[in-house]
Amino acid sequence: MKPQGRSLVAAAAAATLLLAAGCGPEKLPANSTSKNAPGAKKKKNGIAEVTTILRVAGVAATLEEKGKDGAFHAADVGRPLQRGAVLRAGKGVRARIVLSDRTVLSLNEQSELRIDDVRRLTLARGEVYAEVEHGSQALVITTPAGPVRVTGTKLDVKVHSSKRATVDVSRGTVEVGEGGRRLAVGAGERAELERGRAPRVGTPGDLSALTRWAREALRTPKHEHASSEGFGSLTARIPGSRATRPLELRAQTVRVTIRDNIARTEIEQRFYNPSRRTLEGRYRFPLPSGASISRLALQVGKKLEEGEIVERRRAQRIFNKIVSDTIRPRDPALLEWVGGRTFRMRIFPIPPRSERRVIIAYTQALSASFGRYRYVYPMDGGNRSTRVGNFKVEVDVAHSRGLSGLRAPLYPVLREKTAAGGAKLSYEASDFRPRASFVVGFASGSSPELSISTFAASSGPAKTTTTAKTASKKTVHAKRNAKRDASQTAATSKPSLHGASFFSAVFRPELPSAARVGKRDLLLLVDSSYSARHTFKLARAAVAAFLAELDLERTRFNVMACDARCKLLGPGFRKPDADARRAARKFLAGVQPGGSSDIQLAMARAAELAKASGSKGRVHVLYIGDGRPTAGELRSGLLARRVVGSLRPVGAELSALQIGEDAEGLFLSAAARRLGGRVYRVSNGEDIEKRVLAVASALYRPTLTDITLDFEGLAVDAVYPRHLPTVAAGSEVHIVGRFRRPGKGVLRVRGRIGGRAFERRYPLALAVDDSARANTFIPRIWAKRHIDALTLDDYDSHRAEIVRLSKRHTVLSRATALLVLENERMYREFGVRRKRNRVYWKGDKKIAKKTARDTPAKVATASKTPALGSEARGRTGAASHAHGTGKS
């Protein structure tokens, strides 16, 4: 399947239908127009009107209306509906109905709805999503299991059988049941209705996933809001001059392997020089938050030459020296951090009318919400993106507890099953210029509250190849530099990690649904600086979507736009009614992005507003922007501490909605964790309403705050994150740490939920065996977290330790670079030590080992290692230890 790049937008718009039905969308009849479409006229001689019908090609059924003769006939868009009208949607058919009071109904497939009156409906079967207009009279939706009374809210009502129905509330309050069994259900809650029994209230699943059909099928994602700064900018220059030449990215193949909550991404690129001059290629790209680069390989002749981690300034000197040597042209490559989440790769030489092949790999941990994971391969959303001659992505997904709901909503993908219940997604296009990131979502089966995996320490220090003696003065000088750097590192570094083993834990607490979130004030703090000019439209759309989801009864809001100064919508906080939402949209429409980004000042102004409001302990600040300061305090660690110092005294919480693929996340993540919030991200091309709904619904779910972990009876240290984020019901947190010796003990988790103390204890065994050697991703993830912590604490004083950790665990950091040289002789010439054994985690059951001297075809593997997360075997090490609910 190779759709042309120019057809991407149309294909992406239909992606949901392609995945759901395996075929393309059918064109609507000529009279099937949207209520907002040109020429659509509002009918006044009825109590409702069908505004949209959506069908799937190959499905014969349609939306039907019951006639006076008792038979069902096709219903057309725009036809007025009278009292008593009965609508029936067949398989593959969805409809949108607007009542005369402006209440909007989305009717799902295989549903039957009777419109008894403007404020009275009967859902006989199926599902309806209602956006109810606020009015003096409640809207009543009658189901076979009981009535639902609604005033000014958003909710999803689903009839499961003739005796059972569920009601999921995303905004406002709903009353369910009859007589003495009536029960109020608030935003972020689910009501279970069963005939003959009292209603029950609990926590729903992911509301954004539950209501996806209503948004994505009837409202195409707004790609025009995507950022114009995205994945990959490619330039080339003539060495020794400022002159530039065009450079082509002929091919890019992305191979993704996802096993449980760990994802490995390998990118193979082929750069082509169409000019007559030898060029140096420069490729910039952002890395997903939390990911760590572990591999850079450059093809030299017929061989892939693996890169080495080198102190950054030293690597730059070596690379520049080679590039400036025009007498002896050689083949280096350099990969380094340049700011935020952006990395830059430099390749030299790219000969005239020739191409170079390079491979980059990184690993990341994914987090789930109600058992649903989300992987994002960041790509561009604007016209400045790099065009790819041939683009291909392959995603291989498997989960130890089963796999379901696998989908890539923005691209028409091909899907095939794999062994052990896994699946592969693939997409390919020619002359490709991306308009959206590649997003993959999938769900797993029920998971325990705590899962543990371990990695065994090696029996000895990592072996390295020694530098051979040579008579060359340059070689001697390089060796002295290497020894000097090594001695400086040893003098300032912490004790060796030799003998330590590592563990990885996923904590998914089951929280009591009775802990309803109380009233709160929300400050939407929008970055309006010059750096946000490309994402400001998306930020405005996020604010509009967020206000549409806020609960009228439990939430007040204000909006602040900040660059080097701050502008406020108005004094105090207000209810998110229609007039207030309109005023907020008008306020942001009048803001022109410009000036520097002083986040320290913005947070101080937010604290002043929270203090003046008198609502101590109830203000939640939601920062919307890229998180990149350009004025005020710029150092991540100090900025995080000053933000906490401003907001904590006034009892304010902090969360962030990061926009753009190059957003800075280090200080925001640290500050949000310490202030009872967390960081959410919007990738280019995603449905902004879906992402905002996920954030808004979390505000109303029960949350576990002030979390502390105690490992009783276990020799555990260096556990990250140091401060655990607030965990909403259905969410999880990924924890890594190290332990000095095996043992059995108890993990005690303490915190607060709904103002009450929370404590649970989980029996825990940390052990290692040969099988634990398979989990080679764990020490790299730990090293990345440890390096981030050292960077926040004091980057300058910990720089030597960061370099040491980066080299030991092959994790690229802002203090190091990945350097590829032409051959082993060049590594010796420049005094760069080579690791004899490389261990790559590739998501399979075996360890892939590769020596520095091996060619790509010579890969030795260890055997007898179980799959990641294979709890059924009851083994320690690579097998995860699963624990259910502990004692409360």
C-alpha cells in the first residue's frame, strides 16, 4: 500500500473508518450536509433535525426513521423530526441529531432512539452521546434499566442489555435511578444501572477512548492546528565555508518494537547528495520525552561502523579536525544534544551524487491509562518538514497480558497478526512529507497493581579494547588527553556501580471511587512568547476544548497569556458558562505571540493570582506551551525549584500540557511531580479534543497524592522519579532503581486520597539469575533518570559523573556525544576506547550481543531467557513479579 504524499490528508481523515471496517468511507448523498456546511438551512417546523449521517462503504444499512405505517424508512439529512420520532441506526451507521434547544446527540451504530419531546428521550438499545444544553428543565433519557436526568452536561449512555445500562459523565452532574434509589453522578464517574437494583457509582475507563466514536467518526481531527516545527530539518554545507547545498533524504525506515510498556525505535536513513561538491550533512530532530538514544551506526563501505559515547567537547574536536583535513578525507559521524529535546547529527563526507546510510536507535518506557498505551513517533505537521523519497514504518506490538484495540488513527495502515497474540502495523508512502505524528494506541488485559522486573549485574567490569602502541606523536597526544579526561572523571565521580543490580516497577493503584474531587479553580497559563508562534493556534484550540469540558458546578477558571509580561482575562475566577468561554476565546484571539519566554515570572504571577483569590489549596495551574524559557532563570534545576517555591506556599498545584515535538520537559516534569500534577503532551496532528478530554477527565477522577515508597528489608537506593507524580484512578507510574543484593521484603506505599491517608503493602522479592540478563533496557532507563536527576541538581558540578554514567550505560546525554569513526585504526589514533561487547535490547526473548569488531551479520545471542513480563512462569529476574491489591 503506497499512497502518494499528496493524498495523506484525505487518507488520514478516513483512517478511523479504515481501521474500524477495513474499507474506505462511502460518500454521502447530495442532500447529506453538515449543519455548518454552506447552504444548510435550519428547519423550524420540528423539535429536532438530523444534521449528519455517516456510513461505511459496503454496509447496506442506513439511518432509518419509523413512519406512520409502522415500518422504517431511510432518514435524510436536514429532515425535521416531530415528537415521537423513532430513529434506528444499523451496523456501520452513525448519526448526529440537534434538538431545538441546541442539545446535540450523537447516535452510535446499532442503536434505537425515540424523541418523545425536546427534554425527553428513550434509548431502547445501543448508545448515545449527549451534549446537553443548560436549561431550567432536566433532560430525561429513559433506558430499560432506569431513567437518567441531565442538566447542562456531557455524558455517554449505553444500553448493554434489557436489564443493564451504564452512564459515563464527562461534565456536570447526572441523576440516575428512581424513587428512593436516586443517586447523583459527577464528572469523571460512571453509574451502573441494573433493573431491580439500586444504582452503583464507580470510576469509568478512559473517557476519551469510550467516546472516541462520537468525536472521530463525526468530527474529523483538525490538522490545521498542527505545529509547523516538527520532526527533522535537513541541511548541508560545503566544509570550510558557509555555502549550503541541497541534500535529499532518499529513504527512511522506522522499525518499532513494543513489549509490554517498553518501546524500542530504530531509524534507518539514507541521505543523498545530488550536487557536484562533497558536503557535510546536518540533521536535527526531537526525541520523545523520556527516551534515551543508545545507538548510532554509519555505513562505511559495506560495513556498519558502530559509534562510541565520548565526552561532548572532545568528540566535537575530533569531528571538526577530521572535517577540516582536506588532504585525508575520512568518514566520521557525530550525534549530540543541542537543546530541549532536540538532537543534531552531522555526517561527513557525503560524496557528490552519492548516498550515506545511518542508523539511530532509542528506547523509552510507555505509560498506560486504564490499560491503554500510547506510542508516538514524532513527525512534522507543517510545510517546513523534510520530504522523504520513500518512507516506511513498521510497528511490532505484543503484551504479556494480551493485546486489544490496536490502532493508528492518523494513517491508513496494514495490519497482520504475529505469534503469541501480537500484531504488526505497517505504512509506506513515496514522495512523503508528513502532516502528523505517527501515533499508535493499544490496550492490554487486566494488570496487577504492581509488576516488577529485574536486571542482573555483570560478574565483572565491562571489558574494553586497549589502545595499541604507536610511534605517532598524534596518537600519544590523544592517549594523554584520554587519560586526563578519565582521571578527572574518576576524581569527581561517585562510587562504582559494579555489583549493583537494577529493577523496573509499574505501579497501578486501585483507588476507591468514593473519593470524589471537590471544587477547584483552574488557571490556564498560555505561553504567548515568540517561540510559541508556531504552536499558538494549537494552544488556543486546546484552551477552547478544555473550557468546553469543565464542570460548571465544581470548577471556576481564568486565562493568563505570558511572554516577558503577562496578560489576564480578568480579575478572579469565573464559571465556565457560554459567556465566559466566549470571552476567553476572544481574549486569546487578540494576543499576538512575541517577546521572550520568562516562565519564572509567569509562575510568580500565577501564584499572586492564586493568593489573591482566597481559594488556598484549590487552585490548579495548567501551563500550556513548549516549556522552553528564553528569559529569567534558564537552568532547569533552579527553575524547577523556583517554580515550586512560588506555587507551594499558596497551595497551588501544577500540571502542563506540552505542545510541539521539541518541547522541553525536564524542569516541568520535576516541578509538576512536586506540586501534585503531571505533564501531558500533544503531538503534531493529533485530535486536540481527544487529548484535552483525557486531561480534563483526570481532574475529576480520584487521585493519589503525596506518594512515598518504603522498601522494607531490601537494600534499595537511587529510586526514580525521586518525587512521584499524582496518580489518577486508572493511571500508572513507572519506577526504576537499583539494589545491592537480592532479598525479600515489603514495598509500602503511602499517600493521600480525598484528604484521607492511604497505605498499602506489597510483598516483594528482588532476585537475579541468568534470565534477568535479558532485561537490558532497565539499566539504560535507570541511567537516563539518574542523569536527569543530576542535571536538575547541579549540572556543572555533576558533569563528570554524567559523562561516566553515559559511557558506562551507553546513554547519550547533553554532556556526551555519539561519535562514529571510519575504522578501528582511527579510534586508536584519537584515543577513543572501544567496548568489546555491545548488548542491544531488541524486544525479543534473547539478548542480542555485538562486539565492536563484529560486522552486522555476526551477532551472538544468549538463549534460555523468558519474555519480558512472563509472570506465568513464576520466575524471578526477567519474569515480572505481579501483585494484586495489598492490604488497605
